[in-house]
Amino acid sequence: TGKSSIQKIWIRNDDATKYYSDISISAKAAGGTPLINALSVKMIVGTDRPKISDWSNARSDTIPAGDFPELGDSNQADLQYYPFWIRVSAASALPIGEVRAELSISYTEAVI
């Protein structure tokens, strides 16, 4: 049947002279290639641990721009932490050996 692991991760702006918008996160295999079919990555933005039913509605492999708030604006940076949850599931058909995945973040950066 396979196995799953769920972790809470945060994004944060640590530079008070910049702000960030259009933030999106995507999961890919190491090197930027698509994930293999036997590996599933789902992500949900939020503070509270998602319920099992929430994962069935979660988008696969991405958090699109607009799901995260902008980290500041032209007047000031937002230095708060913004959590999201990630669930990685490996099917029982996953080939034996090491499988690596990475998260890629995309954003627009601007100076205050």
C-alpha cells in the first residue's frame, strides 16, 4: 500500500529591504525533472495540520501564486513566518533505490 509522511514547513522574508509577491512552490524530482508516478507530493497552505479529507482536495505537486500572501509591499517588508504542509507518499510500486525530490520556489522580488 505504500507509506506517507507529513511535515510542516514555513516560508519567510528575512530581508527588510525587499518584498516578495507571486510566490509559488512546486515539487520536482532532483534536477528539475517531473516526479515519477510512484511518488506523490501534495501541499496545503495553513497553520493547522490538514485533516485526511483535506489531502484529497489538495493540488498535486504545487502551491500556485496567490495561495500565499505577499511578503510585504512597496512600503514595508513582511517578516512573518507563513506555514504550509507537505505530504509525500510513496506507492508500494516505487522502484527499489534512492528517489530524490526537491521543492522549487518562484516569486517576484522588489526593493522597498
